[in-house]
Amino acid sequence: MGKEIEFDYMLEDKVMTSIRFNPITGVVHFRNLTSEPVCKAFGNRKSVSEDDVNDLLESRCFEERRADCDKLLRDLDIEFYNPLLIVRKTHGVMIHDDFWIRFAGENITYEEARWFAELGTGHF
């Protein structure tokens, strides 16, 4: 079977939800580490699908219909719009909140993720 993708949905430097999914089988496992529904990656849902994971990743990206989308993709050295590839580079950092994505094996802080995202595109 394919390799699982593991990441944490973070609020600043605190893990809110740990997520593991297999893009080949579509199987998703997650564990919430907060009781606050608005801080959980999937709210109070008990189970989620691969589509839900993809929706989460896409929610942490710039919009595909954005006028300068092609330029942003070039800045990130990505050939086509793919939320997983974008979030791997930007960590899903958004200007309007303090949530972000930290992938398994990464040992970075919130401030570092923000800095890398701003450095990578100059648009965050």
C-alpha cells in the first residue's frame, strides 16, 4: 500500500488535531488534542473521509481562482494547483488566523512556519 501522510493541525505551537491518511486507500485516522470544537481540524465529527482532509488542506491555501495563482505557484516552484503540495511549502499559514500545518518529521515553530511562508511567496 501507499505511504501514509501524517501531519498536525496546529494553533500557534500547540497541536489541536493529529491526522494520518493514506491517499491510496482513502483511510483517515485522526485524534483531537483539544476539547474546543472551533480548534479541531474537523470540528466535533467522529469520522472523516479523504475528501474532508483535502478540504482542510485546500482551506489552508490561496484560492485556485485567484488572479495571481500562476505566479504564486511559480514562486513556490509548483507546476499545478495541488493543495497538499502547496501546504507542504507554506505550512498552510494564513494571514487571518494562527492555525497551520506541521508535517511529521518537521521540528519547526509557529514563528518559523510564518517566516518560511512569507519567504516562499511574499504574499502571506
